[in-house]
Amino acid sequence: MIKIAVCDDDAEFLTTTMKLLMSKAIKLAGINASLVMFNDEKELLREFENDNIYDIVILDIDMPSINGKDLAKKLRNINSTFCLAFMTAYKDEVYSAIPIGINAFIPKEFNTESCLEALTRLLNDYSENQPENTFWEVISDGICVTKRIPFSNIFYFHYCNENIILHTFKETYILTERTFEKIAQKCIPNGFYRSHRNYIINVNKIFEILDREIVMSNQEHLPLSKRSRKDLFKEITGVISNKA
């Protein structure tokens, strides 16, 4: 199921116009989706900080507490791969928002046809290019459960005391898998790198590389072996080239 969040400080617009248009767009796109409307931009930020990540986020640009562009930057620092769309009645906003990594602009005006068309196109494009779901068996309260944790949400894996620990922005999970090499085989082709014999990191979550440490985007410091440092720079260069 695709998780969609819409955030706008205009409660009436959210509960009437936008909710109706989103429901129609979901039906027209023929997708299975859950929809959550946020009238408070700080509440959406808390959702991301608590590891409740949405696949598609639609933000009004002009909001009082945190404007849409600043909110998008904060959300991108937590998760860089969600699909982002802005709602605005001002077309000039398009250019200033490009560096944030937008996927679509939704015209926030009383032309419901153009708005519905843009929303449906956004959902269709996401559905056609939807990232593969990644499921992990983890131990929760002493029992084995299967959790959906996309690669993009994972910061790193740590092998410690014969356990493999999966780390996201705030949460940690002990995997039922006990062989670190199997985790490496699964993750390295998907943007991860073995920075140390006991660490496999998400290259896209790196903030800074020091002499013998890596600083992640959540400000955690992880060990970096001398042998791995040179190859890591090559890996990062490749990631940047692929994004360009």
C-alpha cells in the first residue's frame, strides 16, 4: 500500500477540496493507497522523526510555522527518497524549489480539473516507478515478525555480539539473520558499503568522511577502516555521478 501525506495549514481546503480530489485521483490511478491529511506541519515532521515515513508527500508552500520548502528540507534530511510535490498558486515558486528535489507541482487554484489531472499524473508516475519493497525478519518482544523497511530508510547495519542490528533514523531492530555476509550480498548492490568489518552503511546517508570515521546525516559517528576509506570515495563519486 502506498502511503500518502498531504499537509496544508488551510483546514477547510484540506477536508473539502483536497480530500475529495485525492480520493478521485487514487481511484483514477487505480492504486492501493492510504491517505493522511495534516493541518500542522510540525506533526508531519514528527511522523518522519518517529520513523513513520510516507511514500508520497504533498506540501503547501506557504505555511505559517514552517514553510513548505523548509519542511521539505527537514524531511529530506531524514529520508531522501520519498516522492515530493508542492501545492502553490504562484508559478514563480517552481524555480526556487528545484534544488529540494521536487517530483511535481500541483496548481492550488480553483480549477479542479487541472488539479485533479496533476494529482492523477503524480500517482501514476509513482506507481509505475515504485521502488521495490524490502522486508526484514526482526525480533520484536521475543517473537519473529516481518517488517517493511525500504533500503532508503536504513542508515546502517552493525554486527555486534553475534547479532545484526538494523538502524534507521531513530529505531533499531535485531534481525533474525545471523550471517553478516548475507546482509552484505543483499545490500551492497543497493547503495550500501562495508566501511568496517562490523558495519555496512547506506552511502546516501553519509554526511562527512573523516580520517577514520564516517559521520552520518543523523550525526552518528561510525568507524571507517583504513583499507575501506579509498574505495569509499570511489563509491561516493559513483553515487554522485548517477544522480547528476
